[in-house]
Amino acid sequence: MCGIIGIVGNAPVADRLVDGLKRMEYRGYDSSGVCTIVDGQFVRRRAEGKLANLLEVLSEQPATGTVGIAHTRWATHGAPTTSNAHPHATEEVALVHNGIIENYKALREELAGENRKYESETDTEVVAHLISSGIEKGLDPREAVGNVLPKLRGAFSLAIAFRSHPDLLVGARLGSPLVVGYGDGEMYLGSDALALAPLTQRIAYLEEGDWVVITRDGAEVFNSRNEPVAREIQSSGASAAAVEKGNYRHFMQKEIFEQPTVVAQTLGSYLRQSDHTVALPQLDFDISKIKRLTIVACGTSYYAGMVAKYWFEQFARVPVDIDVASEFRYRDPVLEDGGLALFISQSGETADTLAALRHCKAEGQTIGVVVNVPTSTMAREADLLLPSHAGPEIGVASTKAFTCQLAVLAALAAHMAVKKGLMNREEEAEVVKHLLEAPAALNAALNHDDNIASMAHLISPARDVLYLGRGQDYPLALEGALKLKEISYIHAEGYASGEMKHGPIALIDDDVPVVVIAPSGPLFEKTVSNMEEVRARGGQVVLISDAEGIKQAGEGCIATIEMPVVHPLIAPLVYAIPVQLLAYHVAVVKGTDVDQPRNLAKSVTVE
Ligand code: F6R
């Protein structure tokens, strides 16, 4: 949700801290701040709004110093003002925090006798005071932090600086990610390896409950029982260039256009081209014995799960329950013995999905995870890890992660069907052949970019837009509506086309564009009937279909978007492209902040 970084350096750190924040701005961009230590005093600079504002502050009032911490915020407690921006500081302690301290009010009460002055409305500031209280009583940083961490409830990662111990930083994680970076005579803390990519590739991932003291000489890691522990130093492989836009105007645009490549990459690791078979990693459970599949995810990842439900049912004949994580975790789901619970997430850190995963694990389910960040918490807690290989996704609106998730899920559904004896060798080869056609079809879909850009003005003046789809195109309708609302701020809803006449059709008038997603095929006629019901009431239809579909039903639509003719299995991947491009171009016409839409953040590590 927020991004944090810390450096114990041997050269000035402010520029490098801000560069790290730039790489994490997708995590939150309400406000930002830096604190360094200069001549035994904290130098703190903070600004409301985008990072550019902090840069302006720093250009007028530089922060020197070779040790520092920094933060980019997605507000939870307290408005995104300068006084609520991190770092929060007392005379002795400055800290940055990602997550939520749920018991902050009780903790403030605990300190009530100490006459402490708070300058923010945040849940974070009290932690600085608690640690400070220990330091003022003569504790050293380790003792002070070690005493405070067990008192904190909620989810957090922290980076903490000490005025009178200017050669060290302390980091801690519980529920929010934190990595330790190893440099040459320098050490780093960061919310992710990407933030540290230009500084180092040598990364140790802290485990839940760990805390760490870093100095220029290295790191000492402790677990939640304050016992020293070793955490392996790995090569992160995170590339500094991955966070560049290249020749594209926005990250979202770049990521949309990367899809043929990254989907091919993903398919390449789950399909064997030589003999047209599905090749999943070695499983240490028998997938043919799985009696029920429970899919849990949020947002776009949830819609990928909805598409996959059709595949698992159709190919593997396994019953599938699917739920959004925030609902799943607060009902009392019936989880049969022998079930596989499958979690889908780009970040692998989404708090609700992670909580649902842990619940299923405690209930004895086998845990499968389709995740884009292979070092994420979900990846590390999975029995079956299925990376989606989309590469870093920076645009807040998810695009390439979605199509890569679909590629993995299609392969998994086919694999399960093969293992259950429901898909013979020829059928498997046929499925693999169609999946391998996806990258070229995605390219063909991207060729319609100019056409879609030129029709964006038909949608941009609308207050409301409806998206309709049937069968596996229904989740795409939901995804199309989500994309449009999150980046263009136009209210949009996705409906199963057959549901229109049960209520939503009342919304139709000539001010409400209706985007119909309908490749030709067995369900086409049905969707076209629903489309005609809309048109009969003055609805303005944009039809996304193939040449045959447009020939049959395109007349009278305000616009059509022609997709290549593809096998139904890969249609959800291909039809994701026009849906993403339409939202993108409408947002560009409206002049919204495509990559950092208001109120959102990429990685939702709070409930
Ligand atoms: C929408 C979007 C969100 C995410 C959701 C889940 O464009 O990006 O709806 O899909 O927050 O995030 P992950 O997949 O990281 O668990």
C-alpha cells in the first residue's frame, strides 16, 4: 500500500531514497517524505501529493546525510496532508510504516502519562513515540524496538532511524513485505526488490515476524521471539530498466503492448511445444484426486478466476467455488477434505487474499497460487507455486498480469483434465495448439489500437457505461467496466447479458453506451438478442466481435471493434486487449492520470 526504503550509506542518500520512491510510487502516491541524519539531528522533508512535490521541497531545502529513510503513502488513517506524511518523528526516533497499526488508540493511551505531543492523525506516529520512550529511558535501539514490536497489532513493515545511533537502521515486518539489500559497504531496506534494483541485486526476504538491524557492515536478523536467524541472500533478478516507460506514454500502455511477449513467455513455461503437451512443475500431491476447487482473489485477478471456472468445469469436470477474498474470509466456507484452494494475485501481497490463503491452509486445503511476484508472501506460502511471468507491472490498472494469469489457469485446467483421464492425447495436443496461437492473436488484436483510440470520444462524455458478455465473456464485461471506472472515473457496470432484462435495462437511454463483448460462436445469437433489446430502447452499442459477428450484428452499432477469429479457449485473452485499450484511450481523452488513478494503489496490503 505504501512504499518504504532505508539506506545506511557511505555517500549522500537523499537522491537514492527518492529514486527508490519513484520505483515504488505505484504502491501509493498521496504524499511522500524523506528523513536523513545530519550532525546528530534529523532532517525531515515531506510533501502532500505526488513525488514531484517532494522533489521541489528537496530542491529548495536539500537533505544531506548518508543514512536515511523515505516513504510514499497511500492514506489509511488521516488525510493525505503534509503533517500526516511519513516519516514520523520524535526527538530521538524517525520511522516510516507500510500497513495498519490496529491498536494505535490503545497504544496512545498507554503513553498517556508521558505528556507526548502528536502532530498527525496517523496510526503510525505512536510507534515512533513508543520506541522513543524506551530510548529516552536508556534502552539501546535493539532493546527499544524488541520491546515495542510485540505490542503492535495489525499489519506492518517499518524502517526506523535513531538520532543518537546514526550508523544503523532497524526494519521489521509483520503482514507487509520488507526486504534487506546488501551493497558494498552499504545496506538497504525496501518494500520490494524492485525499489532496490539500481542499488543491489543481493536481497534477503524477511519472514513474518522478523526484524533486522542494518549497519554498513551487514545485517542481523531476529525472529518474532528475538532469536537471531539467518535469511538466505538471493539474487533478485529485478531489473532497474523494468521500471522505465521506454517509448510509451504510460506504463499501462507499455504493459498492454507487452502482452504478446509475456503471454508467450508464460505459455512457454507451462506448455511443451515439441510434443504439444502441458508441462506443469512436479506436483507433490495427486491433482487427479482433487474433489473440489476453491478459487479466491480480488479485483482483476478475481475476474481471471471467473474465466478459469469455465475451463476447470468444462475440461476437468471439477466443481469450482469462487469468491472475492474480502467476502470469503468473513464467511464460514465449507472446505471439503481433499480440496485445492487456488489463490490468484499479481502482487502476491493482497491482504485479503493472503488472509484467505492462511485460513485455507489452516483448514488443511492444498494451497495453489498463481502469482506474478515469485518472491511474494503468497508465493512463499504455497504448496503449488505457478508464477505468471508477466514481469513487473507498474501501471496501477492490471493488464498483462491478467492475460498471463489466464494463460497459467488454462494450462492448469488442461493438466488436471489430462491427469483425471478426461482429456486424451489428441485433445491435449489440440488445446496446447490453440493456446500457442494466443500470442499472434494478441498481436492482431493490438493492431486495432488506432481504431479504438479514434472511437474513445464516443465513450468519454458518458456518465455511465454498461458492458455485457455471456459465458466466459461475462467476466470480461466485469473487467472492462472495472478498467474503465478505475482509470477514467466514468461509472461503469458489467452484466451477464441475460441479466439485462432483470433490472439493468431500466438504465438504458441514448446517453448510456453499451459495450457488448461477443465473439461469434454458440452463445453469439443469445447475446445478440440481448443487444437488440438494448438497441430497441435507444441504447448506443459498441460491438466487440470478429468479422463474422460484426457482419451479422454490427449494423446500427455506434462502433465496432473487429477481433481476429480465434478458438473460444483463447478468446478471453484476446478480447481483454480491446477492453483494456478502450479504457486506456478514454482515460487519455479525459486527461486523467492513467498510471496513478486517484484513491488507488497497486498492492493492497491492508484489509
Ligand atoms: C484492477 C486491479 C485490482 C487488482 C486487485 C488484486 O486493475 O489492478 O483490482 O487486481 O487489487 O490485486 P492482486 O492481483 O495483486 O492481488
